[in-house]
Amino acid sequence: MSYVWNWKVFLQSSLDGHPYYELLASGLMWTIATSVCAWLLAFVVGSIVGVMRTLPNAVARGFATSYVEVFRNVPLLMQIFLWYFVVPEFLPASVASYVKTADNGPFFTAVLAIGFFMSSRVAEQVRTGVGALPRGQFMAGTALGLTRAQTYRHILLPVAYRVVLPPMTSDFMATIKNTSVAMTIGLMELTGQARAMQEFTFQVFEAFSVAALTYLILNLAVTWLMRSLEKRLAVPGFIVVR
């Protein structure tokens, strides 16, 4: 029996009365919200950990190194399950009950899991970016009377972020794609909505073809925006923009 294509399926109403294209659009919004929030968390935490890996303090470097090795070597799917099923068991009963029953529980869990998972990659990018800078820049900050924190804030990090902007772009795109794993804990993002659609309509190729095309367009848009930002922030001598 041959497969029967039906692109009009997106106009059909789902069980809750909404057309399937609206459900996919809703899934796209959850994908964008989850990826943006997770990336903000990853950027902040990863920057702190990355800076710690460049400090002369052995304890700080050891903690940061352990953090990176733990979060980047445990599969993301496993981390999501740990955050969703295991971590609440260590919280007070009232808090655990709220976390398990909250409507947005899967969303916040996905943000935490993906955010901390990607923060280990951001930390490595920041460490590499700071390490790639000439030692004279740090010495110049010291000569100006700046503290170590001020030197990082005003001299090293502004340049390091620009140096590692291209790999940061790849990490942000990976964050967007990683949101698809959140389907396993009940977050109805784009992949989750596409799977639900194919289960009720049996139009598997239509559902996942549109979902894949949406991911492609979304990531191409991110690539274009980040390349434009890279050109504007390029530092002569550190970044060659083609």
C-alpha cells in the first residue's frame, strides 16, 4: 500500500479544535522561548565558569574544570531526566509537589537542563577566547591600576567574546536543536507538536517535513544575524571577516 500525501492536513482541526498549523506555530514559539532562555542561562553561567578556568587560583580552576567535565560528558537526555524526575525528590515536599504539578514545569526543567548542559561549552569558548589574547593586554590593565576583575570586565572579555563569536553561533544553533529533547518530559515544542500531529493524522512525512524545514529556516536566520553581528564587532588583528 503506497503512502497518500495530504498537505491539506495542516488545515484540519485537531482534537482541541485548533488547526494543526496553529499547533505547530505554538510549538515553534515554545522552541524559541526555551532556546533563548536556556542560552541566556548558558551564557551567564558559562562565562563565569570560563573565567574561573583562567584564574591563577587552583581551587577555582579545579571547580570550573570539574563542572565542565560533568555537564559536557553526561548525555543531555539523561540530564533532563535527572532534573525532572530526580532533583525534585531532594527538595522540600511542598516545593517538589509544585514543581511536579506546575503547568510550566517541563518548560523550566528544559531551560535548566539545556542551559547547564550548554554552559559547559560556553565555558570552554570563553576560556579559549581569553587564552588567545596576548598576555600584554592583562599586563596593560595592571599597569593602569585596574584590579583583576576590572581587567577582565573592561579589557579581556570584550575582546574575547568577539573572538569566539563564530563558535558561539554554532552553540546557539545547537541549543535550538537541543530543545527537541524536551519532548520526552512533555514540553510540546516544535518536535513534540509534529509528533502529536503524525500520531493523530498518520501523515508522518508532512508533519516532520514542515518541522524540519522550520528548524532549517530558524537556524539560517540565526546564522545570518550572527554573521552581521560578527562583521560589526570585528576587531582588526583578531578576527578576519570574509
